[in-house]
Amino acid sequence: MKKVIFVMLAAFLFTANTMAQHPINKGDFFVNASLSNFDLSFGDGTSFKMASYGGYFLIDKLALIGGIGLDTRKDYTSFDFSAGVRYYFLEQTKGSFFTSGTLDLTKVTDIDATVGMKFNLGYAFFIVPNVSLEPLINLWIPFSSDYDVTFSIAGGISVYF
């Protein structure tokens, strides 16, 4: 009986230790896909934003990121290109909070391109050791007065390797 309890305790500690070590260390990579800005109005068309980006961890918990996005609206479509950094903090057993900042270039169809800064705050909830679900809050601040500051909520999934 003591051997069974010992084996179960050892397995539990090994599993807990494995879950606490997320793949956010120097040399790791990740890719992400996310959706935001849903407007599913009937008759007016559907609008949403899809984005995909990836990153490389320069040091533990700090990744250099780059990405692309497609934003469809009722009256226009835009393409985004971004580059920046992502930092993980308050690491927990099942996940970690993160924040990121990027410089974004947005090209709206039939309109000149604009540049802005995007700030994100999110949580990486690891469903398995190297896959996380990521709800996040976005704030985009354009450098041009022709565009409005945008606040949105998004959801994504990341794969770490």
C-alpha cells in the first residue's frame, strides 16, 4: 500500500511540476491565430478581424513578435502588419498573464496607409503543455487624426515549440 501511495504522489508531483513549466523560455517559438471585432448584424454584412503572428523568445518570458491581420468591415477592408514584443508575467500553474506592444502599419483599401501602436493584455491558459487559449484586450492608438482609437476584445490560440 505504501508503494502505491508513493507512486501516486510521485506522479502527481511530476505532473504538477510539468504543468508549471510553460514553454516561454529563451530559444522557444510560438505561433498564434486570433479573432476579434465581431459584428454579426443581419442585412448589414458581417465584420471581423483575423490575425496571425509568431514570436521568438530572446530571453525567458520576452518574445520578439511579428504578424499580419485582415479586418473586414461593412464599408472597407484593411490589412495590418505588425512588429513588437510580448512579455509574460505572474506565471501560474495553468498559465501566465502577458502584455505586448507593437508598431502597426494598416493599409485600408482605397485609402493611404496609417501607422499606430497596439497594446494588448491577455492570459495564456495552457490546455496542454505547449498549446494555450488566449483571451485578450486590445487598444490601438493611431498616429493619424483620420482614425479613431480602437478598443476590442479578442480570443486566440497559440502553439509553442
